[in-house]
Amino acid sequence: MSADTENGTTLAGADRAASPPTTPCTVVWCQGRAYVLESSSRRPRWMGTDSHGRPQALTGEDLRRRGWSYQRSS
């Protein structure tokens, strides 16, 4: 079983899928695409691109449903 570390804390695969990070500018991978957490005066959102290269915004719940990781899957 592989584990990633963030700020010295070991994260198991189940923990990663359960709750995406909340630190602005964090990068995660979802379905082979990178998403960056943007925060503003509005709700934070995960920004990336769709399969056609167009901007796509996801919520934390969207990432949980689709599956996310700190590492790009090969």
C-alpha cells in the first residue's frame, strides 16, 4: 500500500479520496488531469481543464466522487 505525505502526515489512499486538501494553490490529479485549488471571497473551487482544454471548475465533492490523488496516475 502506498502512502503520500503532506506536512509530515502520512495519508492512506482511503483518506485522500475522502477529503481533498483545503490549502489554496494545492495541486491534485483527477482522471489524469491536474486541478488547482483557487480561493477567493466566494467559495473555493478546483480549476482544471476538460478533455477539450476548456476551463473546468469542480467542487470538493466532485473530486471525491471522481477520485483524486496527489500523484498523476500512469
